[in-house]
Amino acid sequence: MSLPAYYIVTGGTSGIGLEAAKAIASAKPNAKVIITGRSQPPEQLPANIELRQFDLGNLSEINAFVDGWDHPVSALLLNAGLAASGSPTFIDGVERTFAVNHLGGAALFFGLYDKGLIPIDARIILTSSGMHNPEMIGSPAKPHWTNAADVASAKEKEAQNPQNQYSNTKLANVLWSYALSRHSEDKGKEWTVAALDPGFVPAGGSKIFRESGVIMGAALVVMSYVPGLVSMLSGITTSTSERSGKALADLALSPGHKGERMAYYKVENKIESSKQSYDVGLQDDLWDWTIQKLGVKTDL
């Protein structure tokens, strides 16, 4: 009897992460889909979906999960995200949005890799955003990236704007996925590595704006009723949690995506990411800073 395949979806208790988990569970009924998050999902889930509660902003909780995990992971979907508001808060010197949206996912990956639990043909998929691109029409904010250390510590004035810092973290997701693609290929790994812009999903239960205040919450409720109008007025691609969740699941499952590297998708369509994201110097600066910050020793 063969062992079940395992899939991990961070931020899988709501929004597109939850929809991706359900899509994977439906397509792979004999697999185990592990969703992570800080809260319970809002609905009864299939028996092959399991919740593991921990905070991706807390390295101790991430390490505790990894210490107790011993299954090879067919796909790791680093989807969890946070959009904060107000003055920046910090976790061990790292601005919280950056800690959750980038550093925590990297810590989970390296922890599993160090235990030999990322097979040679695994898939690592990151959820980014069109907001990583300063040329995105209609974006309410733009990344201001100097180097990884300054962005992580919100040293620059622009990074102290929570919307700009959110854009920075989504640029980090693309930079890091491209660095991972290159480093893993050099080591003979056959991983699929991709980043997804899920579009703007104003409705669908996502908790990404859980720390963004009442005004943002009210605005999202209004926009959820007129997504077509939002798209027309702003140029931003709107989607639904079901559609974007399926696109995320497809990157983890579809044979057509097997072996892709440095791939960036806007929902279902493969497109070019921002010019800045292809800067190898920035990719490696973030890669090296992440390794140093986490204190990991890796052969990648």
C-alpha cells in the first residue's frame, strides 16, 4: 500500500488558500492536505484536510511544527499573507508584514528541506501580488526596495507606509522564488517554482486585512459588490477566491506546470513580472539575508 501524498497550504483557513486546499483535496482524494493558520476555518472540511494552527510570524511556532513533521511534501504553497495598518510593529527586528509574508514562509521551507522532506520533484508555489510591480496601473501603493535588510527593518520612510511595505513583501515573494529557482537548478533539483498574482479578491473571506482596521474592512465590503466597476476604474484585475484558489491549486497539481522555474502567473495566465524582480543582485541579496537571519546552513 502506497503512502499518501502530502500538500501544505499556509494561510489555508480562509480566502484563496482555503479554496486551493479544497481544490487539491477534491482532485487528490487519497492525499492529505495540511492547512495552516491562526484560526479555525469557517466551514466543515473534507476528511483529507487537516488544520495545524501556528503563526507564520512566530519562528518558534514554525520550528515546533517542523520538528513534529516527518512526511515528504509533494507541494508547499506559501500563501499566507498579512496587510497591516498604522505604524509598523516588529518581530525580532523585522517588520511584522515582512516577517509573515516572507520570512516565515522561508523558515518553513528551509526547515522542511533541512529534514529531507522536500522531494526532488516537489513544487514550491508562492502567492505574490500585482502590487509588487511599480508600473501596475491603478495600484494604491508601490514597492520601494533598496536592499533586503533595510526593507525588512522598515528603515526607509517609504517602507513605514503599510501599503508600500505590503508591496515590498510581495516583491520579496517574487525575488525569493526566482532565487530559489536558480539555486535549486544549480543543485540538480527538479522542483517546480512559481509565483502567483491572484488578482484583487475583495470578497471571499480572506483574513489578509485582519490588522488593517475598520475603514479598510468597510471598503472591501463595498468593493465586493462591484468588482467589475473596480476593475474598469482602476485597471486592477479582480477575481474571486474560488477562481484564484483553483489557479493556485493548478500550479501545485497540473502536469502542464511540472518543472517550471521562474514562472509568474496572473491568475491563470503566465506573464512577465516586474523589471526589478529579475535583478539577480536583488534576488541573491534577499536570499543571503534570509539565510543569515534564519541562521540556516543550506547546500542550495
